[in-house]
Amino acid sequence: MSQDELLNVPEALEMVLEGIQSLPSEEVQLPNANGRVLAQKIFAQIDLPPFTNSSMDGFAVRAVDTRGASQDHPVKLDVVGDISAGHVVDIPLGKNQAMRIMTGGVLPHGADAVVPVEYTGNSESLVNQKLEPWVLIHQEVSKAEFIRLSGQDVHKGTPILSSGHRVRPQDIGIFAALGTSKLSVFQRPLVAVISTGDELVEIGKSLSYGQIFDANGYALSAAVESAGATPLRLGIVPDDANKLRQVFDQCVKAGVDLILSSAGVSMGAYDFVRMIIEEHGHLEFWKVNIRPGKPILKGSYQDTPIMGIPGNPVSALITFGIFVKPLIHRLGGVKSFERGWLFAEILHPVSSDGRESFLRAYVSQGESGYKVQLVGSQDSGVLSSLVDANALVRIPAGKKATEKGELVEVWILRQDGIL
């Protein structure tokens, strides 16, 4: 296949990921692990919970001593202890005895169940209530009822999560509960973000006629961060081959793991990215059969991977989600990359130019299933319709007409706005 030939999307994605290895691992403190990717399988070092405890405020009992208890015929038990969470009572529980116990309190030896406060005829909070010498049980309990057994959640030695998993807040919770203070995670990829073009102006400065603010530099940096990498935004590079080459050299010197350049990859007289890659690196491909975003470049510059994506902001963000995000995940150690997608009924006809198309849309769930309609302009320079969208309708390559009522494939835009 020649470099000028259009690749289909799956072929291009396969080439993007080919040969990309995960970065080395590093150890981080647990509070810094959220969003990081595990570099090793994690096993439980203790039982969770580590001791049998009460799941209710009430009274620790022997279940057999509550047999037959009812509202009309309550069972009277002697109260011989008071157990708060974090404190252990050494005396064992005997026949027809009870100990007041709070949620999380260690179940005393001899007890095998807990009677909730509500079963004792007491509807008030136990705060500041005097401990009485006896308690009336109005409802019997079964053995192991209202208690959490040691290891009920996780047994020591149980695998918790595998390498390649991105750590979530609930994962932080279970690691903390298990006493895990440090985790081995893959290093975050460092991604250089470059915007090219004489027409670009940094935000905060005044626009002259014919100029635009650099939306891509900021949007792509945010997308890089959302994908789990660290963006190194190098600002705007003018349409000057020497200056662009100097910035690429700066990226290599900084040790970035990926160069991400927007614009300068099409066929214009000042689109220098492809030329520089061909002269000083290796070009793998630069055209994909996709709408929006046909001019996409994958290659390397002095052995540093480089992705060149279109300058139109919608094309840049959509091609980022389809091609660059999986590449960042591969570098960052993520073992599998899955997109959220579904089939929905399209509410109006859609035409396409035959390229594999990703069209801005809004999907909703109705009584008869999912419905979807395109939103706003599909021009690749119109950001507002991407802001209004919660999904992309995928039209396969070669299909130029989609009729109203057809089921179409819908790719869900995540809360962070990228695929």
C-alpha cells in the first residue's frame, strides 16, 4: 500500500498501535493513584473485614437465646457488656446474656448474631442512653444475622485487580481498607501538544482580521489529560519548516513519549509536518478514509512516535478519540480499550460521501428503544454542534444514504467529551 492510498479506519488504528509498548512502572502513594494504571496484580494482604463485627446498632446475642421472641412474649436477656467500634471486650458471652454493641463493634466470643435496637422496642437513638442491666427482645434472630463475618468481603490472598486496570475511587477505597499504602503503576505518558499555523493567536491576545484563537492547543491538552497522560503544551508554531523542526527537536530533547501536532498535515503549500517526517523520521501513513479528518499522519521523528491530526477543531477531537486515545492507553499500560456504543433508530435520512463517517448526534432512550438525530452543522470547523452532541453516529464506509427509521451504530461521548 502506498503512503498516498487511503487506509480504512481499522487498518489505520492497527498501524497506530503496532509496535507501541507500555512505559515502565513506578511506585506511587495511594492518594496519588486515582486514575493511574496498575502495573501489577494486586492481592489482599488481610481478610476484609479483618474480624467478625456487627452490621447494626443493637445487642450481641446467642441466636438460640432469642428463639420464640415476639411482641407479646419478649425474651429477657441480661446485659453484661458494652461494645463500641474500635474496642474489644474480652469476657465471653454466656447463656441468656447480651452485650450492647455498636455498628462495626467486634463480636464477643460466644455471640453468633446481633439483635437490632428496633427489635428491642426502642425506637430512639442510643446516644446518651443509660445501659440497663437487661433487655427485652421482641423478635428472634437467626445465627449470623446482622453480623459481618471475617473475610466476608475479601479473603486474604484473593486477587483484587489486575495489571492494566485504571484505578477508580472505589478501588482506592478497597486498597485503603486492605491497608495498601503504595501501588505500582505505569508511568503517565508525556505528550507534546503542538498547534501549527500563522493564523493562530494565543488566547488573551487581540485578534487581527484573518486570525483565530488556538482552540486545538487547549482542547487537545485537555483530551490528553482525560486520556490519562500528561500534556506538554508547546504553544503555536508558525508555518515555517525550520521553526517546526526546532520544536520537534525540543520534544525529543524533553523526552516526550508522543508528539501530537494539529494542522499542517494536508496538501497546502505550508503544510510542513509530513515533509519534515519524511526527511528526518519515518512516515507510516497520512490519509485515512474517514469523515471528518481524512489527513491523519502516523510516523516517528528521531524514534519518537508522532501523530499529526487535522487542524479543524472537530476533526482534531474526533480523530483524537479514534486514534490517539488508544495509543495513549497503550503507552500507559491499559490492557484493553473499549468504547461505549449501541444501536439506535435514526429519526431522519442521512447522506454521506462514502467515507466512514462520524456525525455529531444526540441519542435518547424512548419507550421503544434508543432514538438518535444529528445535531447542528456537520462542518468540521463547527465546534458548537460537538458541544451539543452526546454521541457520534457511525456511517460505514461505502454507505452514502441512510433512511429514516434505520438502526445505526452510535458511539457514546463520555462525560469528559471524548470517545
